[in-house]
Amino acid sequence: MVNSGDTQHIAGSGSENVIRQIKNTFENMPHDIDIYMFASRAGDDVFIKANRQIIRAFRELTSRITFREYDLEHDLARKWNADTSPTLMIAPERYSIRWLGAPMGEEGRTFLETLLLVGMGQSNLSEQALKVIKKIDTHRNIKVFVSPTCPYCPQQAVNAVKAAIELPELISLEIIDIQCNPEIAQQYSAHSVPQAFANDVLIGMGAQSEEVFAASLEKMEPQTVFIPESDAELIETDVVIVGGGPAGLTAGIYAVRSGMKAAVIERGVLGGQVATTPVVENYPGFTQVGGKTLVDIMVSHALEYVQIFQGEEVVDIQPGDTIEVLTSRRRFQTKSVLLATGASHTHLGVPGESRLAGRGLSYCSTCDGPLFKGKKVVMVGGGNSAVTETLHLHHMGVDVTMIHRRDSLRAQDFLVKNLMQNDIPILWNTEVKEIRGEERVQELLLYNNKTDEESIFETSGVFVAIGYMPEVKLAQKIGVELTAEGYIKRDSKHRTNIPGIYSAGDVEGGYKQIVTAAGQGSEAALSIFEDLINPYWLRGAK
């Protein structure tokens, strides 16, 4: 929560320079920002208090913000159909943007960007996204379900804000906090965040790039790929790094420090899996640190050196003497490419999993855990990630049971002891055979691989942490060789079989540790630097 007067918290990094820039931006905006809060006359809950504190903190940054508070019986509440407490309306005379809940935690970033966009009166949509949005000619009511603990949510919520600002006469927006409004989340079966609906039709599950969101909103169905209609801006560089996790960010730092021009492209959340890890243990310099906090430190450091293109997806790579990289927004001409695409969550591969994903089935306890406070859920897995996330859910007030297919956990002793000390139940030698439910998860079909017995386990939610699969689709598309285990095959210098194409991090397999990925990123960057001076493919040997 943002405390009264805590302007440094708003700035994110705490930098006086950042605060000064925010103040200057507010003062130079062409529009004042009117914010209204409508709340229950009898209510004074944590969300109402949070809104007062947050807006008070923003008003310390600028006099351009006005704040008015009314109860739900007020004429303005009826005029604007405000019937949920609390509801924030931002510049309602110009736009239809409302917030059901309070912009706490991760959503503070969304709120700040919303205020800046409203004050400027500009959507700042990319050229490609703007072309798609302009095709919309009928009304769209967007609902984006978010959680204060979800690092993916700001990206999707800001996508919707930009659309509402670009077409105020056709697009209305509700940002709905699932912690404050669990009944609305239940109504839409939004048991995972972020989820976006338009006219009550699901158009996006998870964070989407700006262009993909625009296409989903225009077509009124979820889109996964966006292909630019024409060539976008051209950027020439020495190395394009695909992936903004620890390996990619570290590679960007070392590449630029070596004297190369570099660009990092990340289609999703910077930091990758680390951003959704509740607690990181024993990263050098930190006995214990929040995953998102560690990511923020890494990103801030990387930005001092390398340009980062977030929210762009690499759709094609054309190897050659000059390598062409096409993203959803622009083209790159580069001398080398580093694939630091990481890994994604491994799925159970059982009936009901894909159908109920986001409806009680989740792969991110940090994002979706708050919705299950006081409810019964299971965590499937037995490694470090599974135990860490189980403890996170337990301390959040979730009734969690672990399900593990073996008779002992694979996690570190420290984590296992912590699990036992908290008396968290574990179903040993147990496998999930089916996930059942109509609109949401209701029960599991379990199989005991020691007794050959099947049983039914009633639960409100299923969290899965059984490992990761390497993200190698792009590598396969351009002909990069893979190992028998499905990881990118490379030599000791992180070179693949294609000249100029390198790899680093979890996509290579091995020890899946943050510090290892960062080390591999630095190694790969230094190898690229050496090879660009004296190309190995011209020497006739790797």
C-alpha cells in the first residue's frame, strides 16, 4: 500500500530524479485530472482507505489532480452507474475508465501510467496497434481482472487504458481487483489474472502485447500472434537478445560494456519466472529477497546500459551475413542473435487442464493466490518451486495440500523443514489423473501409484509447479539443433549450429538457477564480442 506522503514509493525506484521527472510531466500536461470515488455510506474498509492514501500521495506530486468522494446514493453515482464500493472514476467527463477496488501493489504502476495518459490526453499506442484499434466501429465494454500481487497485470490493464483513451466514444473500461470484488471474479470465472473481457466475451488470458490485445479487442476473440501490416522502424545493432530474464538482462549489460550495440526484446514480463517467484533464497548479496524486487534491481541496472523493447514478440529470424529479426513492431538488422528465451511451466497433460486453466487452475501462486484466501487448494509438485509456492499460499491464509507423485520431496532441506513446521499436509505417491468442474475447478481424480487406488479430492483450486519446458519454438523455426532432452544444443562458447546464433540461460538446460542463468548471459555476451572481432565461422572451426 502507498502510505500518505510516500511519493518515493510511487516512483518505484525511490530515485529523486524519477520523482522530479514525474512532477515535471504532470505540470506540463495539457489536462487536469478529476478523480471521483464512490463508496458505501457505511463502508470504510481497507480499499476505501487505500484509495484515499494513494490519491493523497499522488496529489503531493502535482496540483493538477482533484479528488472528490461521494456515497453510492449520490446523483453522480446514479448518472455514471457506479454501484460497487469502492469505485474510482478517472476523468469521467472525458473517458469511461473506472477502477473497482484500489490500485495497490503492482497496480500502482497501472494507476500512475493511467494518470499520465489521461493528463496528456493521448493513448501513446504503437503505430501498429493504432491501425487495428481504428478499425473498431461498435461499442466495447472492457473488463480487466487484476490482482495487486500480479506483475503481469499492469501490462494488460494499460493496454485497455490506452484503448479507452484512443476511442472514448466507443470503448469503456473497468479494471476489477479480484481481492476487492471476488464475487464479480466468480461471476466471470476469472480465477487467474490477468483476464480481459469485451462485452462479456473472453478476449485475453494472461498479459498480451499491445498489438495482440488490440487485435483481440477488434476481432472479439483471443489472438496469440500479431503480424505487422507493413515494415516497421528499422534498427541496426550488433546483437539482438531475445528474452528479458536474468540471462538476457545480464547479457545486455556485458554486451554494451564490451562496446557492442545491443537490444533486448521481451514479449512478456521482464525477469521471466523470477518476477513471479514469491521469495528468492541466497542470491549472492541477498539471504532472502522477493522475486519481483530482485527483478526490479536487475532491470534498473540493465537500463543503464541497454535498450529494452518490452511487449514485442519476435515473429521471425532470417540468418545470414546480416541477420534480420522481425518483431511485432519493427525490424532489426544485426550481426548476431542471443536466444535467452527461458522456459515455460510444464503442464500436467491430464483431462480438464486446458479447459479449466484460469478457472481455478493456475501456474502462479503470486498472481492468483489472493483469490483463494480461506479456501481449499492443492499444489502439485515436489521441488523447490512447489514448496516455496506452497509456503507462500499457506502464509497468505490459503488452506493448501501438497500432492507429490513420489514418497519424498526433491526440495532443499531448509524448505522441507519449513513445510513440516507449518503442518502442511502432503499426499505422497499421488498423481492427478483428471481435473473436474463445470465452470471452475471442483474436484480432482487422484491415483495412488503405490496402492493402485483412485479417489476423489474436492478442491477450489489447483496450483501446478512440476518444472519447466524450454521455449525453443523460435530456435526450431530457424533450424537450431536441440539436445535429446529438447534444449538448445550449443558448444562451450554458447554457439549454436547456425553461425551468429547463440543461446544462454534455462533454454540450454542444466542447473535452473538465477545465478547460473546470469552467468551464462555474461559468458555468451563475451563470446559474441570475441567472435564479432574474429568470426569463428570464417576460421573454419567452432
